[in-house]
Amino acid sequence: MKIRIKFKAWSFIVTMACFIFYYSISSFMKFGVQQDMLADVTLVLMTFFLLKSFFQYPIQSLALVSLLLALTNEVAQFIQYLSLIELHQSPLAWAIMGNHYQLVELLAYLLGYLILIFGGYLQTQYRLWRRYKTGS
């Protein structure tokens, strides 16, 4: 299997927009569980668009990788991975990995994945409609 790498600026711009949105949600807005869910959904979208910036694979594959990365991070929080590798005193490690496990985050990651799959479905339907409309 050949790895298909090609930089796409548009996807990278969307990644940066997701990052700014994620940072502003995490830093400036305080509205409880809804804030955490919105940030986690945005995290899955940001990961997807970052992967899409460099790799040319189907939307379903990249969305699944994004979901698996998010779930891996959540499992690491659950087993307190930073304590196991003795990085529990590092503020940078806490910022990257997160510091607490919540079940609602798993639902937020799944919601982000479903948004990506639904977006891929809409994109496919639009392409089919456009092809039908032009008659080719």
C-alpha cells in the first residue's frame, strides 16, 4: 500500500481555524459540560483536517483515524498513563494529554466522527448531483 502524501493548503487553513476555535472555547468560555463536549467535537474535526492536509485517503478512513486517536488519548487518561511513565509533574504533558477522564467525552468524540461521516456523505451526494446536472 502506497502512502499518498500531498499538502492541501485549504485543509490546513481549516485546521488552524479549528485550533483557534478550540483554544478560544478552552480558554475564554466557561459553560460546563457543553464547553467540554464542544471542545472535544472540535478536537476530532481539527485532527481530521490536519490529517487531510497531508494525506489523500477517503474521508471515512481519515475520520476513523481521528476517532481512534481521540479514543486512545481518552484511554490513556483513564489508565493515568502520565503517572505510569512518571510525567505526572509535567505541565506540558498535562496540557497535551488532558488531566481527567469523563465518559461524556467519548460521546463527544463519536459525535465529531458522525459529523465527519455525514459531511462526507453530503459531499458525495453533491458531486453526484453536479455530475448528473452537467450530463457527464
